[in-house]
Amino acid sequence: LRRGVGMPSAAGGVGGADNTETAFIAECALPTTHGEFRMRAYRHIRADGEVLEPVVMIPANYLRASANDVVIRVHDQCVTSEVFGSRRCDCKEQLDLALSVAQQLGGMVIYLQQEGRGIGLANKVAAYKLQDGGLDTVDANRHLGFEDDERSYECVPWILNDMAIESVVLLTNNPMKVRCLTELGVEVTKTMPIAAAVTEWNQRYLKAKVKRMNHNDEWPTALEE
């Protein structure tokens, strides 16, 4: 069992002496539409007692040449798009792209159960209802009493340490995620953008990510008013 101290989160800085625990559970073969993977499962207990079960997706034929500059996507769960096919966001497309990149370039996807930027599925549906009335994703979360981003990543450095990974190339458009991981001690040597297509259904959400949350997306001209 690995134990961590402190909880930098997207909502704020480093917390107090809050303890968290992360344990490796098992690894199995997992054939998918994106190719053959190994799925590596962990159990993570947050300081508030909430239990998460992160998994790592590793291409079955991936032979890592070095502990440095490993291509990693830290991806947060999105049931609405990844299970039900919602087009309101780009999460499923980003997950598909990350799994494809992992297969093509070598790398891994760390998948975390942090629905709706950490507010949970039912609250996310409530936020969607507010967005139906005209609020963007940031103001909807605030209206419900949440921070702009409630996610935390304290399990990630322990997973990387367990897998003997010393530094990462992070697949992300989100500078806040880079900051959070860096504060936790993860060495991010560089980032790679991971941009999905803009559609009539997701463009409001993508605009909010760029303009309200400072995402470094690669298609700014498509998001002009």
C-alpha cells in the first residue's frame, strides 16, 4: 500500500496533512476496438474516505525503452459520452484519440472516476439542465455551489511510481492539469495537444474550455464568436 500526503486539486492549491492511500489490485489482458491492451487496476482512498478505482491502459505489445518521457494521458471518466454517446462534449473523442496514440506511439492512459470535473453524474445532469437554460459549463457548476473544477490527482504520482515512470509527456490541452500534476511531484517534460473535432453540439462547451478555463486547444479560429 502506498500512502501520499497533500491533495493539490484543480480547485485550489496543496491541502493540509490529509492522507490518501493507493494500492495495486490486479492486471489482465483486455482486447478492445483500439487493439490489445493490458488493464492495470488500482484502488485509491481519498482523504475524505471516498474510494476510487483508477485503471491504466497499456498496449499489450508496448516495450518501454526508458523510464523518462513516457507518453501519458490522464483521462477523467465521462459516462454521458463514453457510455451513452452524448455529443455535448469531446471526452469520448479524446479518450479514443489517447488510446490510439498509445497504440501508435507507445504510451498509457490513466483513467480516473471523476465524472463532470469531479462533481458526480447526478450533479452533472443538473449542470446540463442549467446549460440548457443558457449557462455555460463553468457558471452551471458555480450555480450548483461547486468550484470550476473539483478534480484531484493525488493517486497519479503513486501509480507512476509503481510503474517505475520518472517523467511524462502529457497528452492534454489543460494547463491546470499540468499544474496540479507538477505540484504533486510529477515531472512533465512537455505536453502534446489532443483536440477533437468541433461540432454544432459541442462548440459551446469547447468555447467555455478555451475562454473560461484557458485550455490550449489547437482550433481557436473554429471557436470565434
